[in-house]
Amino acid sequence: MPEIVPIKVLLVDDHAVVRSGLGAVLLSYDDMSLVGEAGNGEEAVRLCEKLQPDVVLMDLMMPVMDGVAATAAIRQKWPRIIVIALTSFKEKEMVEGALKAGAMSYLLKNVSAIELISAIRGAVAGQPSLSPEAAQVLIQDIKKPSNPVYDLTDREKEILALMVEGLPNNDIADRLIVSQSTVKFHVSNVLSKLGVNSRTEAVSLALRNHLVK
């Protein structure tokens, strides 16, 4: 039988108890080798240079240097080193930050030992893993409608701003030194482009979407 070449893993977490538990899991598998531990991102970068691990299990919230910054630094210097984010946080900003920094996978600390080992093996084989919670926040973000473009002219934006101030047509006409019929024409265009039926709705939408300064 061919000799098993263990996957060299570096643990990065600011909690010694967490590192101890993860280390015990790794040591129970023949194809895993715990080569080092770090308590913050800065230390992780130094150990990567010294130990050249295959995989880094990276916590995200740590002192000195956080996991996202450490992931970016490691991936920039040693692209072959695989980083797996292993954290308690499932917020969209954290997930996106870790993945953009170069993490291949994103797992939560409630992951089972079998799932963790499977994710490490998969990462080495080029297969990313996302915890269901992380996948859900990314899917929800994709489903969010993008901000609509209302395509208002500069004059229409100017009139909308005055509507937000609560000015009626005659006061808007005086302010802009134009006729009331001109103002009425522009107000009608504003309502049409915003897809609303009244000035009140237009003002509400403008404030909600920051259409006026």
C-alpha cells in the first residue's frame, strides 16, 4: 500500500481551549498532521513562513491581526497554502470578507469532527465548503433586489429636493424662477419616474432611498 502523506495543518485561534480541542480531533486521523498553533493572525503569518502548512484553520476575530487580514497576507505570499475560515460568526460581512481575502472554505465552530476533516480533505482536493449558515446569508444577499435607477434629470432632482422640503408648486416656482405650469410638468415627470401616485409617496421614497442630498 502507498504510504499516506499527512495533510499538514496549522491551527489559528486566540483561545487555547479551542486549539486543544481541534488538535485532539486532528491527531485522531492518520492523514492529518498538526504542525503548529498560533494565537493571532500575525503569529499565523510567521508560522506559515516557517512551517509551510498545507491548510490553515483560521479563526476570524483575534487580537493583533484578525483572521481576514491574516488570510489575505498568507494567500498573497504563499498562494498554495489553503485557508479555511473556522469561526463562530455567520454575518454576511464576515463571510464575504474571509472569502474575498482568499479563504477557500467557511465553517462555523459548531461543525462536527467528521465534517471538519471532510472539509480539510475536500479543500486539499480543490473542493470548497460552506457551512449552511454561511451559504444562506450569501444566497439571501443575491436575492435582494438591487437599488432601482430612477433616471431623474438635474432639474427633476432639484424639484424633488424642494418637494422634500415641503414646498408647494407656487413656492417651488418662485424659488426656481419658473412658471407654475413648468413646475407642474416636472412634478408629474418625477411622480411617473418614481412610480408613485402622490407627492407624499414621492417624498417618502426619496428619503428612503437617499435620492436627495
